[in-house]
Amino acid sequence: MALRTTITERQRRLGVELRKLRERAGLSAVEAGEFIGMGRAHLSHVEGGRTAIPSDSLRTLCQACGCTCEPYIEALIRMSENTGKGWWSAYRRRENQSALDLAELEAAAATIRSHETLFIPGLFQTEDYIRAILASVEPVRSTVDDVTAFRLERQSVLTGEAAPTVHAVIHESALHMHFGGADVMRSQLVRLIELARLPNVTIQVIPFRADAYAAFSGPFLHLAPALPELGTVLLDHPAKALLLRDPDDLAKYQAMFDRLERCALPPIDPTATPESHAARDSLGLIQHILYAL
């Protein structure tokens, strides 16, 4: 039994789900392991994400724990069979594990919901905007180049074969930040309007004049695969990203995003005529800010 030296979020999440199934069934690690010919220590390593579990053993274990939800079982099997080798693998020596996990979560997502207060969401950032942000915190040029290249490559998920539905709610304050100067921000705002033309992308802006503002917790990213209960909420932190998987947390942030959506102006509609939007929707507000730059 080979143990992994690095555990990805996908591997960790699979182990968490299997442990939850076992504990709900009231089985000890020894009892559950007997169904699939694993000792207690071996199953403990599986639940910790430190080693793999064969697909047939995973299905048997789910059935032994009384799980009859086939979509859930199939989702776990896909997680176990996934090699985790995507474009992000080339960055393993240059990016931290949190960034690699985010790229893999985005690649597996069916829906991505993003809320930002001071920054444009990473999936929408232009190269100059990225470099302007990093210039103040990353003094080493090679690091800036690597992070910029990685973030730009993440954006390929927006137009891939199985592109997720992406919904971003951005506070107006993020549109007024002058990272890199007026020219950089002007190009960034135009980029938002261009991305809104994609059929899978929805962008809304919460104006300063909003009556109520629900994001008391700050920025967050909610990523969900085809089975929403296997979703993840990501909270940025200066030390490391915080990942939430608990069903109550997922429900809380889903409800919070729903409130944010209601607080925001109507989505950007690049096909709208100037007369139909003025400054009363997200496109009108962005164009108003563009005019002032």
C-alpha cells in the first residue's frame, strides 16, 4: 500500500465522504473494512485521502453502509478514478497546492458562483490586471510570471467542452479600484462586457446605492459538480485558502449568494440598446465608470 506524499482536495474529499457514510451506518473501521477485505489501518488511510480505493471496493463499501443513491455512488467512483492530471500538473513545482486544488475544482465544476468586493474574479482578469495586483505583493519577477500564466490558463474553463455555468456578483467598489492605472482598468471593464457574451457566463454588479448588502462574510467562491451536495465553498485567507464542505455551510453560502443576486443590478446584457439599460443595470453602470476613466 503506497501512501501519497501530497493529498489533493479531491482525494481528501473522497475520504471525507467515505468516512461520513461509514459513521452514519454506525460501522467501525474494522467492521467496514471486512466488507472489502481491508484492515482498519488501510481503510483509515483511504478515509484520510492518503491512498486509493478500487472502484469495485468503493461500490461495495457504499452498499455495506446502506447507501442506495446511485448518482452519489457514481460521483464518488469518478472521484476515485480521476487521475487528477490536468493542465495544472505542469505547475506542481511552481504553484502552491491550494491553487492547484482550485484549478481541479473548477475543471470538475458544473456551476461556479463567485462574489468579489475589491477584485475582479480571477476567471475574468486580464493579464495586465493580474500583473498590476501581483506587483505589490510578489517582488520576484519569475513568481509573477508563473502566477499570471497559471491564472490565465485557469480561464480556459470558461470556453471548454464541458464549460460550467459561471455567475459572478461583483461589488461596484471592485470596478473603481485603479490597479495598474486607468488604461488597465479600462481594458478590464471591457473584458467583463466581452465575457458576458458567453452563454454560460452571468455578471451582475452590486451598486453603492444598494438598499441591502448581504455579503457580511466577504468574498467567496462556490464550486459545485453535477451533484451539488459534493460542492465546495472557498474562502480566501492571507495564509491559505479555507475550504468548506459541510452541507450546512454549502446551504448557507447558497442562500447568501441568492440574496446577493437580489441585491445586484440586472445582469450585463451586451445585446441591449443604450436606451434600454442606461445606468439602471450592470452594463449601464460599467459603461458609466468606463466613461469616467
